[in-house]
Amino acid sequence: MTEAQLNELTKQVDDMIYPYFPKEEGPQKRIFESMNYSFEAGGKRIRPMLMMESFLLLGGSEDDTDIIAPFMAAMEMVHTYSLIHDDLPAVDDDDFRRGKPTNHKKFGETTAIFAGDAMLNYAFETMLDDTIKEADDVWKAKKLRAMQVLARNAGAYGMLAGQMVDYLCENKKDVTLEDIMFIHEKKTAALIQAPLVMGAIFAGAPEEKIARMEQAGYLIGLSFQIQDDILDCVGNEEKLGKKTGSDARKEKSTYVTIKGLKEAKEDQVRMSHEARGLILSMATGPSLLPEIVEILISRES
Amino acid sequence: MTEAQLNELTKQVDDMIYPYFPKEEGPQKRIFESMNYSFEAGGKRIRPMLMMESFLLLGGSEDDTDIIAPFMAAMEMVHTYSLIHDDLPAVDDDDFRRGKPTNHKKFGETTAIFAGDAMLNYAFETMLDDTIKEADDVWKAKKLRAMQVLARNAGAYGMLAGQMVDYLCENKKDVTLEDIMFIHEKKTAALIQAPLVMGAIFAGAPEEKIARMEQAGYLIGLSFQIQDDILDCVGNEEKLGKKTGSDARKEKSTYVTIKGLKEAKEDQVRMSHEARGLILSMATGPSLLPEIVEILISRES
């Protein structure tokens, strides 16, 4: 998949999810401006893209993608709220994201807290409004279940569990591989699994395929993060001419610092291979999912 | 209604909602401890109480109250998350709530942000898990709609709109009565309307009664807040021997500072009277709702 094709797909997803942005009006206009500021600063829209392509891969019809558009938008809202709160001074304290001032730098901390809360809440409003309007009983049941998947994967048993443990590990002396795996699984993989599983549910896939999609999401998330640890280590090694990454300098334990570079690379290759295999084994419709997955697991920077 | 009777009812509600607290386990245990700390620090459980009593007032059966228990718990979770985030240094910066250290004072700011997010998310998880398990189609439809009401009233068109405008008004020179009304309606009334309306939906009330319950909630919320402004003004007048409340000293505009004490009192009496009338006009089953409403609108401290 070329850069141009990916951009084209991002544009297509943008066109599908933009109608679900809140209108900037009312006395509370500023909260909508703050929400949309971060929503519009979005990157490749990978998560809604994964949902759509999982749906298509498992036999969902191109004509039906507009039915799942509100859920694609909600998926991106959940991701966006997590970034707004992650950037806060009390969390990662980041001033810039994708070259633009972070939400609290632009709107102030109070508004950023409210906007994040509002964005998470709005994801559910968007899905509920759509589900209640849904006239088809089969689709209604699918939408209810998809909402449950997103809620679970975003909450204290999903993404937030990963954020919590990641934070706890910052002040922990003996971080274990188990800790790192938990953080990667929850903080990263959970929100990759969610869209893949939701797409599978929407496609009406059998339970066995839904489970395989969930496993694929787990492997993709893990591969992505291990690759991140590897690139950080190698990048710094090359740049600094010695065997140390920025994580190592900060004395932060990573998959690489615990298992060593060689074994980390082997694990990453094995997991990506398995993820690829799972995805390809399920294909029943034309979809760009294998190529998007390839981008996620094979990136070199 | 005596203090003892109210405490008894609070205990009954506590017993109904406690089973929906998250278990404190897993590597992310600390986020659950933080959530439960604030959940357990709860007061009278007025909002879930309003839901149950609205349900009973409109003919819901005492035997069916366990069916709505997960929604009563979710209602309290939404309220609790809003308190955790409200107390944060970047919002109201409060160190104590109900005599105990606020969440961020006890668990740190990072965890408090995560715990608030997790609590909002968990409210939806709780409602969705229950709705999906619901075998009765009529109840399922009611639950879906109740979820929508809570989502709407908690979000950027409800409570968060009020919080946003309240914050904006702190730095606004000419705060109008319209601003104050908007803040009271959204920040306070929205989460009183939500349980009343949800209870009415669960009781299977006709649309006209659901609308009347919504209007009653609006009036109760407004009365409550105007009474708050009055008590603050009068209390300080008595204490300080001069006509100024703590809000006035902080140069904060309130319903009283804009309309004057006399007219504010008249409005409060008129609104409470109307709210009482609406509630009583709807009663078709035995319920403590009129007495709980009385407590909310007639408090003297």
C-alpha cells in the first residue's frame, strides 16, 4: 500500500466520521471547539479504518459501511479523548502533539479535562442515538454488542487498566515482563482489538472468527509496541553510537531492556507473522486490512 | 420524612447499588480502589433514589426495582465521576469533600483523572452489560432509552455544558441571569432530570408524563440552586451582620445578586410549588418521591 493510497483511505474515513462531530454552538460552544480541535488534529484514523476493513474482510458489504459510520466516529472519539487526558500536565505533560499545541496548551487545563470527559461521553451518545434509531433488529443487536465491546476495551479492564499500570510502573523498581505485556495489551492492543472485533460483529461473523480477530488485534498491538521499543533502542544506538535508547537512559524498562534486542526482534517477527496469518486466514471479502496491518507491524520509523 | 427514614432509604439504595461496584483486583487494582473510595464516600444517594421513587410513583412495581438497580448504580457512578473531576486542582481545587480528602488528595492527580474517566466509562459498561443480558424486549427497549437519557444529560449538552459555562463565567464581567439559569439548568438540574425521566421510562409512563417528570426535574434543580444562593446570602448576612454573601465577596454573580433577595425568594417558592404540583399530579403508585423532593427544595441549611 502506497502512502498516497493510505492518505486516500484516511480521507474516505474522514468524510464518513466528520458528520458526527458536534456543532460548535450554544453557550457551551467552547467545549465543542476544544473537542473538535483535537478531533480534527487526528492522524491516519487507523482505528475507524480497522473497523471498516475488518467489516469488509469478513464479508460486510461496501454499501453497508455507512451503517457502521457512527461507530467508526465513536471509536475515534474514544481514542481522541484518551489523547487529550494523556497529554495533561498530571499525566504525560506534553505540550505538542502532531506539531500542534496539545488541547490544554490551547484551551487551558480545565477545558481540556471537560473536553476529554465530553468526548468520551459523546462517543456513547453517538452510538446510542444511532442504535435507538436503528429499525432493523439484527443490526440493533449488533450495535448494542459493539457498544459493549468498545466500553469494555476503553475502560478499567481495557485501555485505562494499561494507563494505570503504566503509571504505577514509573515508580516501580523491578518492572517485570509481565507488567510490560499487560501495559502493551491494555494500553495499546485493547483499542486495536476493539475496532477489529466491532467490524467482525457488524459483518455477522461467527463467534470463532470474532475470537480470531480479537487474537489478531492482540498480536498486532503487541508487535506494534515491541517494534516501538526496538526502534527506540536501535535508533538511539545508531545516533549515539552506543547501546542505549532513550528509554534506557531514563532507566525505563521496556520489552527490549528485559528480553534483549535479539529476542525482542524474534518475538516481534513471530507475532507479526502470526497476526498476518490470522487475518489472511479469515478473508472472505475484498479488504485493505492485510495491508493496513502490514503498515502497523512493519514500520521502520 | 424524618432523618431516620431518609437514612433508611439511603441504606436500601446502597444495598442495591453496592453489587455494581468494581472488585479491587488485578494489576490495575489501584484504579478500582480510587473509584470505590469516591463511590463509598457518597452521600444520600439522592439521584438513584429519585430514579427508584419516580419509577414507583408512576406505577412501577416494588418487585421490579432490582431490574433497574444497575441503572441506579450507573447514575451514581456518573455523579461520582463528576465530583472527582470537579475537585481536581485545575477545576475547583478542593482538598476535602464530605470531611474526607478528595480523590486526588488521597490517590494523586494522575490516578484521580484516570479514576474519573474509568467511572464514567464503567457507568456505560454496567448499563450495557445489563441491557445485553435483558431477555425481555420491552425492558430492553426501555433500558436502551434510559441509557440515552443519562448519556445526553451527563454530556456536553447536559451537565458538562453547565460546567463549561460556569467556568467561562468566572472570568466574565457581565454575567447575565440567562447565564446563571443555563448553569443551574445544566450543571444541577440535568442530573436530577435524568433519574426522574429514567424512572418514568422504566415505569412505562406515557410520553406526556415523561415530559412532565422532565419539567419537574428542571424546577427542582432550579429551586435547589436558587435556595443555595439564598442560603449563602442570608447565612452570611446573619453571620457578618451585613448584606453580603461569600459569593458576593468573591464578586460572583448569583441568582440573588442579579434579581435581589426578595424576588429570588418569590421565584424559589413559585418553582418549588410548581414542582410539587407536577409530582403530585402524576402519582399512581405509593412512593416517597414527594417527600424526597420536599427535602431538596425546602432545606434550610
